[in-house]
Amino acid sequence: MKYLGEAPQEELATGERSTRNRVARSILDHGPSTVSDLAGRLGLTQAAVRRHLDALAADSVVEARDQRVYGSRGRGRPAKVFALTDCGRDAFDQSYDKLAAEALRWISTAAGGGERGEAAVAAFARARIAAQAEAGRYADVVEAAGPDGRTEALAKALSADGYAATARGAANQQGEQLCQHHCPVAHVAEQYPQLCEAETEFFSQLLGTHVQRLATIAHGDGVCTTFIPRATASPPSGSPHTTDQASESNAGRNPA
């Protein structure tokens, strides 16, 4: 990515490149953003933000799109937001996507392919998220937060693992939305949605409630968004890996 690497003579000065990186990083951390959002977060004028966005768009790092609205939409056109492209995400994500995809393909084939192969990949995905959660002590963090702070605690734990997550109230006030603005395995999850599905199941188990995946980066959305209804019961103590709670997910398809 030119704007992140060594710039040739005709490109912008170091300070300009640094500010441009800050703009891109802010979009990574906070998800698709308006010019006004970026200006406020970075302490820049809207004119300066537009100039940097134009340059980033020319390098295929960001793209403009209509803001996605969940629930009722007011009058007028949706606000224009800027989101990172796959190319833009790659500049930050030094993952081993090809190796991971090949490993999952091998697991599926070794298990016999077809439904058996899919089940084997799903089992791996569940084991992966369980190991990650245990290393990060997710259950302890969530339980310590109490009923009203569980989603926020989960968001902080996810951010510590590189997911740039935030929690906010849902538009209908009946729950919260857990937003993950970055996904280290997004490219692999495009091919193997079992990774998204296992994560959604884990959230349900950890929080002790049914959850609903509204959007995923892996399927073209700017943010992975999970709806979490207001808690009505305490989550199970100890290990979160067994529960009778079901969770809805459209992680295997791009939401409308």
C-alpha cells in the first residue's frame, strides 16, 4: 500500500502520510465513518478530511457508501460514510490467510468432504474460539462486569484481541449492539462461515442469552454487528462452552 510504505519523491510529505494513516486507522477502529465523524475524532477540518479521503480512495484504500440503518429510517437520503476496502484492511492485517484457508480445506477433505467436512471445520472453529476465550479469560471478565456491563466488558476483551470492538444501545432500546470493527480472519471467513457461526454461538453461551448476528465484515458489511437483548438471567458460571440457549445468525449470507 503506497500510503503506508516508502513514498516516492512526488508523494506527500511525511506529516501528510502520517495524518492519512490516522484517518485510515480511525475508520478501522470505529467502522464506516462520515466526514464529520472523522473530523471530530481526529481534530481536523472537514475539508482536510475530505482531501485525505480522496487520496485514500484513489489508492483503493477506502470507498464511499450509503450508511446502513437498522430499524426505522427517517426522511432524506442516508448519510455517506467511508469504509475500508479489502485492500485497505490488508495494509493493517498481516495474517496468514492463504495458509489458514489451505489448513481448513485439508481438515474438510481429511474428514471426508461434504457434510462431514463441514462438521469438522465447524468443530475446529468452536475449539479455536474456546481456546481464544480461555486465554483471554472472557468468562471471568464478563461475570465480573455484572448484568448491565457484560456487553461492554466483552467488547473490551475482544478489543484486546484485535477486534476493535465497541458496545452501544440498539435503536429499539430493547438491547445492545456489539460492533467489531476489525476481523483478523475476515478473508478466511468468506470461504468458511463456520468461523462466524462459532463466534456467534460463543457470544450466546458467554452472555447466557440468545443473540442475533446482523452483519459481518466477511460478507461485505463494514462492521460485524451482533444484537444482544437486555439480560433477563445470569449467564452460566464457570466455563461458557455448554448451554441450551440458541442464537440466530445470518453470518453465512450477506444481510439485506
